[in-house]
Amino acid sequence: MAVRAAVAGASGYAGGEVLRLLLAHPEVEIGALTGNSNAGQRLGTLQPHLLPLADRVLQETTADVLAGHDVVFLALPHGQSAAVAEQLGPDVLVVDMGADFRLEDAADWEKFYGSAHAGTWPYGLPELPGARARLTGTRRIAVPGCYPTAVTLALFPAYAAGIAEDEAVIVAASGTSGAGKAPKPNLLGSEVMGSMSPYGVGGGHRHTPEIVQNLSAAAGSRVSVSFTPTLAPMPRGILATCSAKAKPGVTAESVRAAYEKALADEPFVHLLPEGQWPATASVYGSNAVQVQVVLDESVGRIIAISAIDNLAKGTAGGAVQSMNIALGLPEELGLSTIGVAP
Amino acid sequence: MAVRAAVAGASGYAGGEVLRLLLAHPEVEIGALTGNSNAGQRLGTLQPHLLPLADRVLQETTADVLAGHDVVFLALPHGQSAAVAEQLGPDVLVVDMGADFRLEDAADWEKFYGSAHAGTWPYGLPELPGARARLTGTRRIAVPGCYPTAVTLALFPAYAAGIAEDEAVIVAASGTSGAGKAPKPNLLGSEVMGSMSPYGVGGGHRHTPEIVQNLSAAAGSRVSVSFTPTLAPMPRGILATCSAKAKPGVTAESVRAAYEKALADEPFVHLLPEGQWPATASVYGSNAVQVQVVLDESVGRIIAISAIDNLAKGTAGGAVQSMNIALGLPEELGLSTIGVAP
Amino acid sequence: MAVRAAVAGASGYAGGEVLRLLLAHPEVEIGALTGNSNAGQRLGTLQPHLLPLADRVLQETTADVLAGHDVVFLALPHGQSAAVAEQLGPDVLVVDMGADFRLEDAADWEKFYGSAHAGTWPYGLPELPGARARLTGTRRIAVPGCYPTAVTLALFPAYAAGIAEDEAVIVAASGTSGAGKAPKPNLLGSEVMGSMSPYGVGGGHRHTPEIVQNLSAAAGSRVSVSFTPTLAPMPRGILATCSAKAKPGVTAESVRAAYEKALADEPFVHLLPEGQWPATASVYGSNAVQVQVVLDESVGRIIAISAIDNLAKGTAGGAVQSMNIALGLPEELGLSTIGVAP
Amino acid sequence: MAVRAAVAGASGYAGGEVLRLLLAHPEVEIGALTGNSNAGQRLGTLQPHLLPLADRVLQETTADVLAGHDVVFLALPHGQSAAVAEQLGPDVLVVDMGADFRLEDAADWEKFYGSAHAGTWPYGLPELPGARARLTGTRRIAVPGCYPTAVTLALFPAYAAGIAEDEAVIVAASGTSGAGKAPKPNLLGSEVMGSMSPYGVGGGHRHTPEIVQNLSAAAGSRVSVSFTPTLAPMPRGILATCSAKAKPGVTAESVRAAYEKALADEPFVHLLPEGQWPATASVYGSNAVQVQVVLDESVGRIIAISAIDNLAKGTAGGAVQSMNIALGLPEELGLSTIGVAP
């Protein structure tokens, strides 16, 4: 019996990507699709790459429309998910691809989002210690942010193994789809092609507290994070370059061992052979994560780098992976580790 | 019982793409992978996006290595396929993604390739009238060139319906992967990013006689073709802008009707709703073709435009589609009409 | 004594480009800069590449602000130039980079723009026969559209020499800056990177009548034009691929001779040596035009291809070149034929 | 009287860029141009963007050919500059755009380049304390590496002011032209478009000791450097994201003051207004440097970010700037702070 899924916010990038993945999922049947300003339009116009859904028409995002599904994916502006989830009732699996339920600390939420904290849902990063158990059977999932996904998968093995000092320095480059589909002058093709630029510098990016939360949980103590995101001239992909001082006595071998231990059994996270480095093109369109790590002995720092597709593993792929776990389906079902390259 | 497939030339772009698609094909098991200068290397180094095959090692391209498979895909430099095919015997399905067996006219081959003509195999463009019957049960397939695929699917409906005069003017833009993986200065990222440039202008491109062959077959009489390919700053995709004078009495309605008739039942070729135009991003990574057509009444020309992924439908996807037909499998098996966008 | 220049619409791409060029012009002093919604903002924020003007602040676009300059460049939405020009008086050189005064035929204007025709000003394409005489001393200049600049320079030599039949087929690829700086979803970097797509197909693009006007003038009789513009994944540049049937008796030599004759003395238009083809990267940021032409003898068509920078020679560079002529300055003053490549 | 300049290695990216800049330099006359494998070819084929030099033909790189010039720019593979310079004699200004004479420490050279150290020449980064005096009148200049230029200009103000701890963490993204024009598979457009990837991770990049040298000189004591370069999908530009722990007591105001003091009088280095961040597009083709700095108080780190054009200020522009100083010309002569954007 198929899982019936609805997508709220189907005209945006996260919504489109979750539909792309659900179309390839053998156990899912796509139900209602909703939008706001785009309600009434054909999906063929809004998401012309989703050919099998071209004739579907967006409906309004209301509880009535979303009712009667087994799973509802929310790709809504932040602050709107709680009200929708409440109306859907406790038996529907609600997968929130927005930020509302990611943070555990209400003060963090208020500082970075300027509104009341809606709560905390099980966090959909199955690779974190204990996460699969928390996701199994849940009916509420907070999908991680794209940067926190990339950064956490690059650094948690070091913190879980206790080999890194408690200050991480992270510079990440993201494709432009991470900024969404709302048209802004700085996101025009004319502006972004040929240009790299930073934003949210100095701790101001909203993904910072989420990264701190994840790394601190892995470390068992507070990790401070300097996080600088940059916008790269590509549509998709995140390359996260992360580093931290190695603790005294840490060797190249112990670094490698920590990562092999943490990632060996992960179906989607691939620790590359020594000497090979991640590239966002290699994971384009897939749920795979490439990770590499090295100890720079001249400065005593662990350098860990990851590449993900920000829309796939970084958003919609992570959402489907967690949905699979929640529903008791095989975790890899409908997801691919094969990138579209070149 | 799985179909066992080998790929000769697995380190290049066509070889990599056919592997990407075969990995998602439910009836295919991937056997031997061969290369030339790359024999002995891990596929994880050469094709880092094909994670499930990362530990496979390329072998030499020999008959021994390729023996014992049901299907052998050839992604070899032109002129090499005949010898390999002969050694494989008549019962193995040989799918040649190169040019050797596409042309029916030996003089055309000699003029454009400067060597002896190897012969003609059933042509792997199932959408052409009569093609599916010719492909069913065959053990030899000549996969069309990428430009001929895009151009033919844009224009054959007009010629098959007898609504277009016999001179077609075609300007097509291709992503750089169409030029292959052999490093040349003019294909460096530094050169191609931010630049559009033509090549093979004035009838010199080797795909010209293949386009003439296809359109003439559709028309039932010789069609002359002015074909100008251009290199576009993107990795994948072909946008083919094609036009021909409309015959007297042709109307916008008769143009539309001709295309609806020709394409209505095609699983991969999608005639867009009026007013919507193809975009290569919409078919990125997929086997789908977007086509749109209009009659420019001010000049009496039919303008037909198509978008394909040059590596997918334009090469490896077309190859798998034809393989499915040859083997009696469902034509769409393992192939997708969903693009990876944005 | 310096020429004092004002720019109305200084926050957009055309306005920014004319400022970039005027900053390098030895006889020009930059005066008032105006915007509409951006009035009051620093240019350093709006045009961060124009470092020497970073502290200038945009004023409102009013006759008072624009008064007292020798030259006023208008980069305004269409329909607004006439009123501004009238207020500036007949002694000020008004260079309109918009469309308002390009077309000679009021019916064409009304058909393509849907408003009353404002009139016709001397057309700023100095390379056209007789154009320099018409521009000398004028106080009103209509700067050509970017596509008409590229197409006309590729084809007028054929029509002026009487070697081409009267139907031209043109497919042109433009960088995204041609679509302006107003944010629209289809112009987002996420949408345009990796994608080629057509628009205004079937004769609907507003530059069509301007191309017809220019080629017809060169031919001395009506030339019909099939024009298909496409959007290419690059910020700047136009590659125009143009063709027309050769008249009977035309040879490769007569084609070459026609182009050499028409372009030999042009300072900015460079007929490439045989065998070399234009590339938009080669003219990036410059006022140069690369042209190549060949006779495709297999189909009897003249194929002429040009590359320009749509913002430079295609807009602001053409504007400055015509300003130089109008003011009696050396035509090349302040303009470069050196592209920024790679 | 014009300065007569020769360029050895005129077919590559550095050579092409220095020619682009010298063509715009009012006091320079371009003399001999040399290549190696390209000797005998027209520059119009090799550097089609340099229209005024299209008919120049490359000569062999010999002392005879290079003799008789006032300045010789060397854009040669490393290890070749010393022999050429010696033959040119002490009165010719030799500007080496390669690495040979940048490092002061012979052990560093041997470790990173694996050959004997050729020596140390005056270092062509005029913005460093004392550099202009050392460059004035010199006849030998070692042009800095592109990454060291970007990183040093971002961080030296902090070290010169004594506000930063002695470990810097640097992640820089470079356009592909930094890797040169020699064709390699990983630099193909198909590979780099849409992809970000690191290289030389863990201290292995040859620019690391040069960065250490510069920052240590500014600090007056050894600064350790973790440097990770990444390849970005753009032809030009470096964005360097640099950080270091702030020393105790450092405030946002003291950080800003240190940068204002160090950069206030620099003609090419522009400390952006607070809240605005560098973008490589803004300095495209220009000698300008954009710098911004902030104190991230949550983690106590100074984050300094710079954007340069790697070929201009990062190579050829820096070379011309230093040449101007050496010859007693105005430092800004022939150089621009205006980027080509969008």
C-alpha cells in the first residue's frame, strides 16, 4: 500500500526537489500540491523539469487540502509550519523542510529569527549518533539546514572521537538555489555568474546556532563556531571547508581512524580514499556526501571537507531519508548515491 | 534474469553516462568496464560521481574482456567499433555510441571521416517512423549523434507531414561535454565560461550528413541542411533552433496538428503547451525532449525548437532506450523524464 | 574643456556600463547621476564595480538635475525619453540608450510597443553607410538595440553588396545582462546557469523591426527576417548566427570581398582571418566586434556570425562612439578594442 | 620617451593579461613577444581578445630576442627566470611573474619546489610596509602569487596592528585561470562548471610559505597559516576568507581602526563601508582590491575577506604597479580600479 504524500510549497526549490525525489520513490504516491501566490497554476509552468506532474495544478495551502495524506512535506517560509502541523493531527507524518523546529534552545531561535520559538522536533540527520532511534516511528521531523548538514557530516566524527579542540572555523560555498526562488537583484544570473561573495559574515547566519548545536552534541560540550557562508556561481552544491585544532597527541592515523569509524556504515556518506577530495559536481542531484579529512601537521589542525547537493541531501533528500526511517521503510529507498556529472 | 552489460570506454563522458543510467536500470547488471590509457585505474578516480562503482577497476578493451555479456556498449573513438563488434559475435547486442554505423551513404562517411565506411546498423532513434520495428530484436544498434537527435526530433514532424520546404536552417547550442573529455585548450573552463562561439560552420560538422539523412527520410525526398553548431557555457544540454519555409497553405493550426500527431504517443518527447518554450535545464540528466513549434507568419517559416541532454537522450539515454526495444524490455525501463533542476 | 555628461538611469546595467566607459574617457567629466526608486542611494552600493564613483549619490531624474550638462545619456524604461529630451532643449546632446527613437515606421512602433510613436532620431550605428554624416553635429542620438547591432554588423555587408537573397534567418544568443537588472524569477542565477532557452520566438521580439529596418536600408529593398533570440548562461555577450541564400553566381571569393570592402576601415569591427570564428569572450568589456563569414556551398547560403559585448558595443559603447562623432571628437576616444579574457 | 617592454610567455594567461594592461599604459610601447611551443604563431590566434596585437607573431624566448628593452616581463614556468634574467644584464628591469624569486627562505623553496633556490628579489606588493622604498629604482621584481596577494592584503593590517593571534585560517576560492592554460582534464569546462572543489589541502599549496612570509613580516614574529585553496566555477577572481583569533581586549572599533589606518591611502585597496562585502565580480579585470573586516564577538575572531582579480592585481596588474614604482612613474599609471560588471 503506497504512502500518500502531499507537498506544501510545491512551487519553490525545496518543494520541487522533494517532488523530483518522490517521483522516483517506489512506495510513495504524490497527492496534493499546494502553493500560495501560485495556487491555480500548472506545475508544468512552475517546475518544467517535473514532466510527469506537468498537468497537476497547485492548490491553496490549507488544512483541508493537506488532509488525508500519510506524509506532508512542508516547504514554507519560517514561522508557518506549527499552525499547519497542528491542524494535521498527530498521526500524520509532518516533515518540515524549514527552520521552525530545528533548534533546541528557544533563546537561539529568538535571537536569530526574532519570533517566538515553536518547539523542537526530532532532527532529521540520521548519521548523528542516536538519531535513527529518535526518528523511527516519529510523526514529526525537522529537516536540517543545508549548511548544517554539510558541516556536521564533515566535523562530527572529529568531535565524537574527542580529537578536536572546541573551536571550529568553517567557510562554506553554496550554489544559488540555497537562496531560494524569490527574485532578488543580488541573485540575478548577471550578478552571480563569475562572482564569489560572502554573506552573513561574523556569526550572523541563521545556520550558525544549528551547527553549534550539532557539534556540541557530538562533542558532549560546547563547541564554538566561526561560520562564513559564501555564494558560488553554480546552481547547486555546498562545499564546506572546516577545521579545528587537533588535540594534543592526535596523529594522521588517529584522525583517519575516527572518520572511518564514524562513517564506515553510512549508506550516503562516503569517506573518500586518501588523496582524493570532494567536489560538488560529484554529488549533483544525489543524496551522497563526499568527505575527506587530513591533519595539517605544520599547524596542528584537522581539515575536514564535505560536498553535498544542497537541495538533495541538504534538504529534500535528507527529508526523504528521514521519512523512510520514520515510516519503517528501508532508509535508502528511492534515494540515489549517483551524481549527475559532468 | 538480469541482462549483463559491459561498457567499453568507461572513463569518458558517454561511457560514464551510460553507467549512470544502467545503475538505475532494474534489469541490468553491470559487467566489465574497459578503458585504454586508463586501464588499471579505479573508476572512483575517473568517474567520482558513480559512487556504487567506485571500487571497480578498468580493464583493457579486448574481446576477451568484453565476452560473456548480453550487451556491450561501445564508447570508442570512431573507426574502432567494427573490429570489436566482429569479435563479439552476432548474438551479443552491440550498442555503438560512436559514429561508425550511423550513415547509410558510404560517400558521406568517406567525405566527413576520411576513412572506409564500416557499414550501417539499425539507427537508434525510436521516434522515427518505422524505427521501433527495425530495432526490435536487433543485435546491432547505431546510436544517433547528439545534434541529430535534437534536430531530428524538432523537425521530422514537419517533414513527415509534408508542411515544410526542403531547406532547413539549424543553429544549435551545445554544452561542452559534447566535445568529450580529452583535454584541449579551447575546452578549458577558463575559455568556455562566459563565452559562446561557433565551430564547424558552413556544412563542415560531421553531424550534418546524419541530419540530412534523417530529415530526407522523413520527407521522402532530399532535404538540404544548413547546420551551425555553437559551444555554450554549460556542461550539458543542446538547444536546437530549427526552421524551414512553410509550404503554401500551411497554417498555425496545421503546424500544431502535425506535431501533435507525430509526438502524441511518444514517452520521451514532450510537445510543450503553446506559449512555453524548451530549456535545457528542464531536461538536465533525463531522457526527456522538450519540443515547441510555431509558424512565424510574418516570414512564412516554421520555427521548431528542441532541448535535450546531449549525454542522456543525446547519447547514453538514447542507447538504453534502444537497448530496451532490442531486448524486448519496456522501452521506458530505467529511464527518466524528470530533469535535475534548478 | 571637458564634456560634462549626466546619466539618467545610473543604477541599471546600461547606465552602469556607460559610466564605466565614461570614467575612462579623457574628455568627459561625469556630472549628475539619477535613478528612480534608487534615488538617494550611494553608487558604491548599487554599482560596486565603479570604485571611483562609490561615494556619489543618485538624484531624482528631473529636468533640473539633468540641466547644465553637455551630454545626457538616457537609460530609461521605454516611453520616457521624449519628455526628458524636450525639457533639456535642443542644444544638449541627448543620447537615448532605450528604444523610443530607433524605428522610422510609426506602425512598427505601435505594433511592437503598443504606444504612440515618439519620433525618429539619428541612428547610432556609425558603421552603416552614411551614418557618420548623419551623426556629426547631431544633438539627438538613438542608440541601436544590442541584437540589431550584432546582427546588422554581421549582415549589412552582404546586403549592401547585393549578394544575399532577401530573407535572413537569425539565431542569436545573449548573455543575461541584456534582460536588465529588474529581478524576475526566470533570470535568477539558479535558473539561467546551465540552461539555454529561446524567447520571443516567431517574430515577436521587439528588435525584429529594427533589424528589418537596417538590413532593408542596406539592401535598398525590403528584407524579411526570421529572428530567434536565446538566453545563454553568461552575464555578457551576443553571438549572432545569421544566414541568407546567396544570389546566383555568388562565390566564396565574392562573399569575402564584400565583407572586406565593407569592414576594412572600421576601427571597431574586425573581420577575422579565414578559419577563425568569433567568440563572445574575446570582446568581453570592449567595443570590438568580431565578424566571420563563409559561403556554405552545399546549400548556397552565406553564413555570417558576429560577437559583441551586448552592454559595450551593443549599448553603452555604441552610445559613446556616436557621442564622439556627434561632438567632433575622435571616434575611438575612450573606447577599447581589447577584450577582458579569459 | 616610451618605456619599451617585452613579454616572455605571451601566449599564456599571465602573459596575455600583462599585454592587455600594457596596451592601455600611456608610457609603454610593446616590443618583443615570445613563446615556446607557440613561437611562430600569430597572437590573434593565441590571444584573440588582444585585437591591436592580432598580427604580431611570437618569437622564441631567447636573450637576443629579449635584448634591447627597458622592461622584460617573464611569464615562464618556474625555474627558468634566473637564467633569462642573468643574460639580460643588470640595467634591464626584469619583472618575474613566476615564483622563482619570491621566497626569502631557501629551505622553503626547496621543500615546496624541489629544486635549488635562485634567490630573492624585491617583492612586488607595494602595499606592504616599506615595500615602495624597496621597489623604487630596482631592476628586479618578484611579483607575488595571486593567493598571497589576496590573503596578505586582507590580513596584514591586523598583524601590523598587533591585534591578531599568530594562527591564521584561510580558505580561498579562485577562478580557473589561476591554474593556467595548459590543458588538463580536471580543468575542462565540463568539469569545473557547476563544481567547487579543494586542492592542495593540508599545507601543501606552494603559496603557503609565501603567505607565512608576508604575515610574519607584518607581525614581526612567526605567524602559522592553515591555507585551503578551492577551485570555483568562474574564469577569474579570488575571494579570500581569512580569520584569526583577536588578541585580548580587541574591539570592533580597534579592528576597524587598524584597517582604516593601514589602507586609507592605498590607491588600489578599498576598505568597503561597514556592512558591504567584497565580490569578485566587482573587481573583474581591474587592479582594485575590495577588503572588509569584522570582529565576530561570539567567537572572538577577526574575519577579513578580500576580493581580487587573480590575473590583474593578483598577477599582471601587480606587476605593472610595481614596474611603475621601479621606473619612477606614477604608481597608478595605466591601471584601473573599475571592474567589468555585471
